[in-house]
Amino acid sequence: MIKVFLAEDEYVVREGIKTKVPWTENGYEFCGEASDGELALPMIEKCRPDILITDIKMPFMDGLQLARLVRTKYPETEIVFLTGYAEFEYAKEAIRLGAAEYLSKPVNSAEIIQALAPIKKKVEEREQEREMLEFYRNEMRENTEHDKSDYFTALVSGNSNTAELLQMADDLDINLAAACYNILLLKVKSDYHEQVEYSKSVLGRFNGIEDRCTEGNPVAFDRSPEGKAYIFRGDSKESLEADINDFIKNIKEKFDSHSHIRYFGGVGDSVMRLGELPQCYESAERAFAHRYLLEGNRIIRNGDVRGEIGNENIDEVIVPNQLDRTGFSEFMKLGAIDEIKFFVEDFFYGSGSSTIKSLLMRQYVVVDAFLKVTDFVKSVGGDTSKLEAVNEKRETLATENGAREYFCRIMETAIRERDNISRDKNGKRVSEIIRYIEDNYTNEELSLNMVAEHMNFSPNHLSTIFSQETGQTLIKYLTDLRIKKAKELLKCTSMKAAEICEAVGYKDSHYFSYIFKKNVGMSPMEFRER
């Protein structure tokens, strides 16, 4: 229904228009009336009409003054002037204010309906365009998240200058202008589900946490499968710390009462410039790497964890079977190459100073590590010959640094092998995903979530591996496929646009035309004619 509001000081005229015009039958909702502009304005602010019919000559605030205020606050409201004055100056001012129509009293109901018909059509087309744009944005949200993920990489890699970063932020409608910054890395999972997104209880609470991100602070970035990254910005370090503490409190309130939920977060060191975010990220990553060494649900800050790692007697010597207890096996399964140096550093720190200082114990620990790493590579179907090549250089254990470097190299070799195997598996999975899309693109319900459910993946994880393998998001691939098929049908058949719309998986012909024009630069009919 198109909402209509009437401002008219003559009671008889106002009542006649209100009661005698068949509003509902013609697709209108008569949403309010007032006897002058001053009374009308707060009512207009409340009911937000699509069309304002106003007399020009009214006491207290006339129609021209009302129109100026409405035009400023609600530029999409169409204005129809109604007056018994036919002076040219009034008409000229009405035109200047962008009046949709100018009617002279007396006017009957048929004239009003006739005058409003093209205005109604314009409002409906504009609303339809807005709905299609919103639908398009929702459908393409995966693309936006993918672009945001790439932007986060640019922010923390240090490969782009500040001007480039600010321009990229502007393109994504992200505001990062601030006096200081910090990063929080967070991973949440459920004991019931390997992938967090499969748990509705986790998802609902995650959404509750990120509701505050709609205010622009913090800015959330997806790091699937490694969880989320949040960039906080503040006018001062004090306000920044207050926002981070409030956010952490919110996380604890959402998750601590649920025994099946596990979470861990790492907070970096605050920095004063956007260009210093790589250093901030490294410190957050250092704290975040302790999720393999510390138990329990917690969010820790860089530099605040050494007292929690290790034994009560810091000089107690580690024994080989303690590797699993300290999270070594879990790190091999889930850890990233960039985190190895932090893991090894805190692993030795927590083992006791005697372990790293004693040549015998250094050899004991790293040999045990080599055996465990070898078993892990075998368990994932990897090639252990690369580990043997690294192991041949064990003479570097003569120094403490040499032991650390060996430990890092052996773990890095194993994790690269793990990731290569995973990529091979992902390639096969993506091929299966593409086959599924090509077999089902005509299904109007096909979506990222539907494909993820078919593949038994979380939507975020599926989106990540698909983008890594193909260089584009799943929704972009699906859209391109549908547009390609539509172009083939337009060229090679006599099918109508509405039939083609349904044949390529779109349930709304208006939306099909909208998205076709957005991607091809012309309407389906223009494409067929050319």
C-alpha cells in the first residue's frame, strides 16, 4: 500500500478527500491528516508517507514551508500541492520544490486518483528497485566478506601504504580513522560440532556479540577456519582499552554458561598508526598461539601469559611424553606456520630452563619431536622423506638457538606437507561443489548455505576453500553461471524473458532483469536485440 498524508486547513475539503476518495480500492493507505503544516510535521515524521498532499495556503505553517522541511528530511516523499490559488508564483515555487503534481481546487476523487496514478507507479518502481538492491546485497554478502578478508590480509601484511589502505576501506564502507588501534583474534567451537557454524547455539551467541560491530567498532573480519579477527579503534588508549574490556566481558557472558562451547582469544599490543597494524597483529598472534598450551576458556593479552605456562618449579626438566600434554599434537593438526615460532618459544619456556640449556635434554626432546612429527605426517598420508632431509642437519642442536631452529623447521616441514594434502583434498571437494552447482543452478533455492549443507561443511569454511581454489566466491560463480546460461537461451531460443528467468534459477523476473543488467550492462531484451 502507498501511504498518503493530507494537510488541508478547510475541514469540509479535508473530510471530502479523506472519506470520498476510494483509497484502499486503488492501492493507497490514508495514513493521516492535519489542519496546518505545524501540526502535520510531527505526524509525517511518525508515519513517513510516500505521498504528501498539501494545501499551499494554511495558517501557522503553509504548504510551501512544510514542503521545504519534508523535502529536506524525507527527499523520497512525493509532494502534491492542492490550492485554490492559481497565481503563477505559487506554481513556480511548487515546481522549484520538486512537486510531483499541482492541483487546483475544487477537485473530485476521480481527478485525485488520476493525478496520483503516475506518482504511485514511480513510488512502487523505486521501492521495487530498493528491495532488489537489498536482495542483491544480501545475496552478494559472501563477496563482501571475501573482500573484507582480503583487506584484513592487506592491513596486517604491511605490503600496502596508508593511502591505499584508506581507499580500500572506503570502497568497503569501513571506517578505520582513529588515534589508536588494537586487534583481538578469537576462535569459538562446540564440543558437539567440529565446525562452529553447525551449532545454532554458538551461531546465535556469535551474532549477539557482533551486533555491537554494526556501530563500526570493532570491525569484524572472517579468518575461517581460524575464527575471527576484530580491529578496535579509539580516540585514546584509555577508550580503546575500555572498548576491548567491554567486548571481552560480552564474550564471557555469552559463552561461559555453556559447557559445550570452547573459546580462546588473543589481544595484541595497541599501536598509534594504521601502518603499525602488522606489529599489532604479530603480538595478537603471539598471544593467540597459546591456545595450544593453555587450557580453559580465556582471552589473553600479549606478554601476560608467561606466568601461566610451565610447572610450579620452572627448572623441572621435561620428559618426552609431556609433548602431547602441552598441546603439541593439537598444534600439528590445527596450527599455522606463522604461529610456530611463538609455540616453540613458549614450549621451551614452559618446559623449564634445564631442558633448553642441557645438550642431552635438547637432543632428547627434539628426537622425540621428530618421531611424533613423523607419525603425524604418516597419519595424514604425507611423504616423510622431507622430514628425513631436515633431520640430517641435527648437528645444529649444539646451541640453544640451533635447537629452536631445528624444532621450527621440522614442524614447518610437517605442516606444509599437511597443508599440501589438504589442498589436494580441497581441490577434489571444489570439483564436487562445482558439479553440484552445475546440476542444481536451476533451483531457485540454491545458495551458499544449501551447498554447505550438501557438502557437510560450515558455510564459512566452504566459502574459504572455494575462494582459495577458484579465485572467486561461490555466489559469484553461481551468478556468472546463471547469467551465462541466460545469454545462451536469449541467443539460441525464442523463450520469453520470464521463462528464461525461471530456467536459470531466478524466481522473480524483475530481479532477474536487474541482476542481468548489473552484470551485462543491458537488459535481457536489449541483449537479444543486439
